[in-house]
Amino acid sequence: MEKNLEQLFQEKINKEIRIEPKDWMPEKYRQTLIRQISQHAHSEIVGMLPEGNWITRAPNLRRKAILLAKVQDEAGHGLYLYSAAETLGISRDEMYEQLHSGKAKYSSIFNYPTLSWADMGAIGWLVDGAAIMNQVPLCRTSYGPYARAMVRVCKEESFHQRQGFEILLTLSRGNEAQRRMAQDAINRWWWPSIMMFGPKDDESPNTIQSMKWKIKRFTNDELRQKFVDICAEQIKILNLTIPDPDLKWNEERGHYDFGAINWDEFWQVIAGNGPCNKQRLDARKKAWDDGKWVREAACAYAAKRAARKEVKVA
Amino acid sequence: MKQYIIKQYYGDYGEGKNGAADISTSGSSKQEWPLWEVFIRSKQGLDHKHVGSLHAADAQMAIENARDVYTRRNEGISIWVVESKHIHASNPDEADALYDPANDKAYRHPTFYDLPDELTHI
């Protein structure tokens, strides 16, 4: 019997052959990827906002230079990912429109405010840590351009997490007020960070198909558990606490047990009711609108120069 | 089917991408900067290698942006940019016909020849 295109496609996936832009792919695969990659790109771009807030208030020049470099990396990561999504046939402007209109989502973690300098530490350690946990398996995702973008992202991301931990470590060795500040930041960022892995497996409708297509390599709950296990050990070095009374080692499972996640809060923030949803989107839209004349001027300048060149040739 | 799904012709991107030459000065807000493919030489003696793409109004801006996007950690010493619309790619559906003829020509490889072990420097 003749195999249909969909079967041949799945066979390639099963054999770990990467899918490239011009290869045949099921429409649903293409759309799932466009949704996931653009959402990922938007997260990098919106993710600059909570940290950008602290660039001018970094405690010293060293911290300021580091934070600038980190935020610049995030812009770069957004660009790698937008380019990967464009290979699937969606335009850059179309993706921006989806973000600005609220049709496309971004990681809901960025809808929380950054209240103190210690938040830069907590974001680096926890938020970037959770992102890395998600991103490392994506370096082997089945779609070639996405996997290649993720390899670059992951290479650059590890400094983000380390600088965050270093901020917390420095505060944790400081005076009482500094220790309190570090603990307060961890208290506020812990739960939103472990929500970053997404809904529980039995409430994540896309997971099964995404695993079959090897877009995803691990389920949300698997990655979340891995993250909790690692953080539960790392916090000991800070001599601070993770704000979860139910967090304890389970010898039998070989993992840490942890408390119930407030999923109501998770869905509320996704639905647009987080503390900073409006502020973040407004900032993005303002940047886009304020940049309009720059985009147009660059086009006009390029056209003028091209015309001048033509005259010379003629 | 959503209309933003377009068929692929050139390179990894659709042929619908505008080139710098097509840019009008009318300043329509719908005008997207053209797409460029970026190639980086990581050090003297090595080939330029494709690293990704970006949008820019012209070649000079594409090189400057490529510097910021793709060489933040000393990844390169030389950059090429080519407008994506100028990349022509082979069709993956024709891969068999294109590459099949090489399959049965094992005699093109040195290991094809069975020679005595005493024979050296060959």
C-alpha cells in the first residue's frame, strides 16, 4: 500500500530526521510551531521590560553592564526566534500584530512586577533557570530552524542564570536588610516560576501531539519536577528558603514533593488579569508606534541611495 | 486555512519578501524591511557559514544589525549578507532524482579499491 505524506512525515520524525522549511509537513504541525515559536519570541521581547526597569538603578557599574548585556541578549533571542517562525510562512509584522492585538500570548511570568534589585537576582536564578530547563530539550526539537535557534539561545542563556544566582548570593551574605530583600524576591518569584512549565500534563491538551511530533521532548510536569529538585538543593547555598512548607525530599520517589500550585492565579494572569499585563502590552505598542518614523526613514534613505546609485550607473 | 500561510519558493522563506529596490518612499506603515540571510566567517581560513537571518532596510544596515545579533561573543571576523529573495534552493521533492545518481558510484571513493596491505604511501 502506498504510504501517505503524513505517514512518511511521521517516519522521518521517528527516525530523528529534522524537518526543514521546504519539506512537506502537516498543516497542524506548521501552525503548532508558528504558535509556539512566535509565543517564545514574544516572551523574549516582553521579557526585556521587567529588567529594563532596573538598568538605570543597578547598584554599580559592573551590575549595570551585566544587566545591559543580558537584556541585549534577550532582544537577540527574540530575533533568532522570529526568523525561525518566518521560515514557516508568517511575516514578522503579522507576528507583531498578533502580539499587539493580544491574539498571541507570551510567557505570563513577565506580567509580574520587579519591585526591588533582588528581583534581578530572582529572575536570573528562577525565571531564566526555568526557561533553560524548557529550552535545553528544544535544541533537539524536530523542526530544524527552531532547534538551531535554540542552540544559540541556550549557549547564551547560562550566563543569565549564573549572574542571577550571584546577585542573590551577594545579598544573602550581606546585612539583615539585604537578606530580607533576597528572601522577599524569592518568595514572590518562586510560584510564578514553577507555573512557567505550563498546566499539569492532564490539562495540557497539546502535549500528546507535540510529543508525537517531537516538538516537545518532555512533559510539563517532568520538567517542573526536575526544576524543583535542582532549586531545592541550590537554595541551601543561599541559606534562604523556598516559600513552600510542603517542599520535602521523598526518598521513595527520589524527588522532592512540593505543595499545590494556585492554578486559578495562573489562568487569571494568562487571561490578562495579572498585575502588569496592560503595562507590558502598552509599552510594546508604544515602542512599535514610536519607532514607526525610524522604520520609514530607513526605507526612504535606502531608496534614495539606491536611486543615486542607478543614476551613476546610467 | 489562514491567509498568512504562503507557499515557499526561495531559500527558506517565501518569495513574497520585498527587496530593497522595491521600497517606495511613500512611507506606508505596512512596508516591512526586506529579509537578509547572514553568513559569518568565524576565523581566517574558514568558510563563511549561514547563521540565520534578519530584517534591514539596506545592505549596510543588515551588516550592522548582523554584528549586533550574531556576533555578540566574538563569533566572527567577517560578515556576508544576501537578500533572501536572491537565494534559490533545490526542491526537497526532487531530492531523489538529484542525489540518487551518486549512490551507485562507489568507485568514486578510495576504499572501493582492494589493494595488498604491503602497498604503502598510496
